[in-house]
Amino acid sequence: MTTTPLRPSTCDQYKSQVKPTWCPGCGDFGVLKSVYAAFAQLELDPDNLVAVSGIGCSGRLPFFIDAYGFHALHGRALPAATGIKLARPDLDVIVLGGDGDGLAIGAGHFVNACRRNLDITYIILNNSIYGLTKGQASPTSSWSMSTKTAPHGSSEQPVNPIALALVCGATFVARGFSSQNKQLAELIAQAMAHKGFAFIEVFSPCPTFNKFNTYEYYRNEIQPLPEAHDSHNLPDALRYAFAPETYLGVFYNSDQAMLNEHTERIKTGTSADLETRLNALFDSFAAAS
């Protein structure tokens, strides 16, 4: 991601005058704190920073950041962010949304954003519930978990966001926990410094509507990826993504050609190059008819 160094930054520099309005104990508070810290670590210029979100509790995050913000339709945060980054590749673009927003109605956009490898950062705040609409099962709700839409337990297998991102082509894939602010801030900073599509799943407990995936539950379940893990090894990353253990850290980190680079090459082509491409396109139409 393109970053513009400033004078030494502080977290307060990125706080807007709008105060967070989440339920007491919501994991999103911790994620916001880590986002501020990552921005300060990278010394990002707020005038070159855009925060995009979808619908849901975490969809309000851009309101609390003193930078440009875009509150998209449900599941449509990634298309909006794609348009922003393609039109202004010099901007730092971060996308923030929930598991329902990104893995249900927005799942198709997530898949294609991964494979395009556009230079943006996408953070899913995973609380395994639809919190804004008062407690329905989400794509990541655990098997047999009781919710308002599944009082006898969910009958659907939960989506594995890390594995999905890996198989769809994301070039930076990581997982963090909202109460581990220092580690999460470091992951976000690494993701934003990465050249290409960076994805982070963050466990962000909902104390109001999800009584199963609590802070205590995650503290008993999570563990760091082994130090021997090679984050450049995709099969190894997939093995840890599908492991019965719940790992945190960087699963995968790979340098590959970005969509921005392809579009810039097209823009800088000569008129002769454009004519050649158009003629080839017309010839293919003629052959097909």
C-alpha cells in the first residue's frame, strides 16, 4: 500500500469527534484501538487515508476515524473500495466489516477481491453473529450454536475465512484477537504495508448476543502460529488454516503482481497499442459469429 510519511504520529491524530456507540464490552473497541495504533506506526497522512465499511455494528468504524470515509451498502464495501483505489491508487484504503457483511451477501465480492490482488487491506471483525439485527446466525456461527434464527442450533457448517482467503488468492492472510491490541496493531500495520490484497480476520466477541464465543472462550482456544511456520509456503498456510487448533498470526505473505500495476500499464500504453488490442477484440467477435 502507498504510504505518505508525516511528522511522528499519535493515535489521537486519527480519532474523530464522533464517539463509539457499541455495547459495553464489544470487541470492536479493541479493534478500533489497534487500527489507530497501526495508522500511527505507519505515520499515515489522514488526508490520503480512506476507511470503507459495510453494514453492521463494525460498519460504523469510519465514523470514528478522522480521515475520509465511505459507508457502503450491505456487502458492497469491497466494490466501493475497489473503485476508490483504481481511481486514486495513491490513497491508502482500508476496508472494515463484519462476518455477516463480508461472508454472506458480500461473499462473492470477497472471493473476487482476493483473486484480483488489488492493493487494499480488508479486515473482517468476526463476532459469529448478526449483532446489529439482534442475534441471528451468521456464516461463521459455530455448528449447533443456538441463535434467534436457529433456536435448536445451527445446522450449517461455519465458513473458514482464512482458508477461503488463501484458496481465492489473497497475498497476505492473517488472524488476530481484539483483546490483544499490541499484536493486532502490528498485524494491521503489516497488512497495510503489504503490496497487494491483505486480509485479516479478527475475533471480536459480541457480549450482548453471542454467549458462546466469549473472551474467555477465545483465550482458551487461541495460540500463536508456530515459529517454524513459513508464511511464504501456501500449502503450509492451508494446513494451519484447517487445523483443529485456532491459530493467530500471519498465515501467508507473498509478493505478486497487483491489479494496480496491470491497470497502470494499460493507461501508459500508446495509441498503437490500444488499436492493436481493439482490432484483436473485433477479430474475436467476427470469428465467433
